Amino acid sequence: MDNVLALVRHGESEWNKLNLFTGWKDPDLTDKGVEEARKAGRLLKANGKPFDVAYTSDLKRAQRTLSIILGELGQESLVTHRDQKLNERDYGELSGLNKDDARKRWGEEQVHIWRRSFDIPPPGGESLKDTAARVLPYYEAKIWPDVKAGRNVLVVAHGNSLRALIMKLEGLSGEEIIARELATGVPIVYRLNPDGTVQDRRDFTG
């Protein structure tokens, strides 16, 4: 029993490439994003631990990344749970806007506050605090019981839904987690103790 929890942010999406706020919008992966997902799968395979169950969001870019990873692992039939509670932070009125255009409309400082504060949401959207309020109960109810039972669990989701999980796992403050950058398609693999704390963490950058 390994108690492994692997987190992967989806590969580059079409809207990442265009510098657009994405949120709950549903663009697909770019060719680069597909390759990032393949690389993530190869890195996880080299880690040598097959997975027992996977979780992902209700959005195409995360689901497709997971599918590509599972193909690389030779685990295409792995039991997979999809839930919008793992969706990206909802950017509300910013969704679909170019980030430079948003700065012109609301001002550099205001957009920076929306992007980089823990608890101030953009108009009609969610803060990271709001995102954590749906992600963490789902983790406690669904994902953690699988890890605690000794299963190796793969979660493929989004920058901010994964930040919410990392904040809990690593005991970070809102200010600390908002500053954490998560690269697309780069696995982070935790081994957890029976009480849910982190025994060790490995970041895959190669």
C-alpha cells in the first residue's frame, strides 16, 4: 500500500495559448498540450506505481489530459470519477477575455487583485477561497478515503482547483498558495501519512 496522490494540471489549452481567462469555459488542448500530457504520462510511468483510481473535472481539457496520461500508462480502463467540484476557478465576467484587454478595461491593479488575492472574486466569479470551499469537501469525502485505504490516486484538474488541494496538503496560507505557480502537464506526487499529512513530495520537471 503506497498511499500515493498524484496531481497533474491539464496540458496547455487553446485559451492558455491565447492568453485568455478560461475558468469554466471548455476549450480543448493545443498540440503542445497533448505533448505535455504524453510527457506527464511517461513521467508517471517511470515512477513505477500504477494507479487504482482517477479523478478529474467536468471540463474537456482536464479529461483529455487524463485520457492521454492513462494511454501512456497502459491503464485506459482505469476507474475514473468526473465532477465539476474539481473544475477551474470560475472567472465570471473575465471568462473569455484576453488578459491584456481585461487590464485595459478594469485597470492593471484591479485585475492583479482579482488574479492574485485569496478571497476577492472577479465580478460574477469565484475567488480561490470560493474554489477551495467546493474542492476541499470533495477531497475529504471522495479522494482522501481512497488514498487512506492504500490506493494510488491520480487527480488531473486545473491550476486553481489543484492549488486548493496543495494548500491543504502542505499547510500553506492563502498568500503562500496564491503565489505558487503550477506548470501545465507537470506531475506532483505525494505520499501521505495515515493522518493525511505529507510524508514526501516529488515534483517531476524532467
